[in-house]
Amino acid sequence: MTENSSDPLWFQKYLEFRCKDCGSGIGFRSRRRTFSERYLLPIFFLQPVRCAECFRRDYRLVFMPVKDRLPEAVKKAPTAAPRPDRNVA
């Protein structure tokens, strides 16, 4: 029985995130929007995932390691108040 060198790596694409558009390796969980995303995707072990670089949205296996979504409070960080010693028009 001959062993092909690519055989052990066939499952690697299912275990690490790689964007299909830009090739980035960083992905975030995306919010589930529709009825099918909320109730049907989990039946097939799928979840919506968004690329951190190009923001493409795709469905990937729930076993794929991706980062959690950032909380809304972190996304909308307050801007610094203008200092009184500066002349701002």
C-alpha cells in the first residue's frame, strides 16, 4: 500500500480558518441573522464566520477555531474629550 504525502493533510482545511477570498487566517464568529442560520445551520454543525481582513461572510464547521465576536461596548470605544488647553475649531 503506497502512502500519498497529501493524504494526512486532507482534513487540515477543516481545522484551521482560511478565507477563500484574501487567504487570511483570522476569522470571527458572525451574528446569526435568519431563521435558517439560527435553527438549521446548527443541525449540520455549521456557523456563520466573518473574515477579519476582507469581511467576507461564510459558513464553517463549528469545530473550526475562530475568535468570538467583540462585545458592542468594545467596538464603540468612547472618543477622548477635547482638552481645554487646545484651540479646536
